[in-house]
Amino acid sequence: MVVSAMVSTYAQTNVKTTESGGKKPTKIAKTKVPSVVTETYYNEYPLGATAYENWYGYPEFDYENNWYGYNPNLFEYENPEYYVVEFTKDKVPHKIIYSKKGKKIATYKNITAELPKTVSSAISKSEYSTWKIAKEKEEIFRDSDMDKMKVYKVEVEKGKEKHHLFISSEGVLLKDKTMKP
């Protein structure tokens, strides 16, 4: 594991990790989701505001320091600490993570537009400058898409090798996940 310190408002550490790919997890029934979670969700996204919704349980993770880096292959069915809802709003896929007490942890929103210049520049100055950037990218934020503190998840690939890069809106590489097939 390579760890390097960085100076940023994020007070994060740049970490290289490896993550295995996996099958899509089984959905859980909305009736298994605590009502405080669904109420929080429906307060922000009233019925009819989204095209569909799928719910999943998620295990405990360090959301204070790693709120942007959830692993969809770690879904938990028995005793989830968090809940993830996937939905589409205005034809854009979203995922939101909530604590079992209804606190929103993070929102993941697919983006197809150009990445911010600071993020593109960070990639072009990195060891991944010659790698192909996948079409699907995510903008990750805590409270609303108007937040100044955002993280961009970008998949890069070269041959059979794939990485998920998590880059702050200031252009700082926060996490580099090697994706195993």
C-alpha cells in the first residue's frame, strides 16, 4: 500500500487499494428499510420525482474519512448499518447512502459532461495520463450537488487493467482503487 500525505481541505490520505469486482447484490424490500431512512429520502425526492428505486443494505464503514469511497460489492443483507438507494432522476442515475438513523452520508450522481478542468488536469499529470477514461463518471457530494466539496470517481483503463480514481474538485488524488475482474 502506498500512502502519501497531502495538503487539502479534505484532510485525507492518498491511498492505493485493490478491490475485486463482483455480482450485483440482491435488492432488499423497502419494507425492510427503517422508516426514518425512507422518510428522509422521500422528503428530498417525493414519490414520482424518480423513475425507479432499488434498496440495498450496506455494512459499517468509515464514512467520516471515506464518505466518497463505498464499495458496491460489500452489500449486507442481515444487519445493515447503512442503506443505499439507487434511482434515476431526470434520466440521470443516482445512489444515496443513508445511515440506519436517516442521516444522508453521500450522493453519487453519474455525469456524462466534461470533468472539471482541475480533475482532468490531475489525470493528465498523473501516471494515468495515457490511459483511456471510461464514459461513466460519478460526481460525489455530501448534502447537495451545490456543495463545494465534491469528489469525482473516474474509471481509467489500459488493456485489461482498470482503476477507479477518486479526485477532489481541487484536483487532488484521494484514492486509487485497482479493480480486479
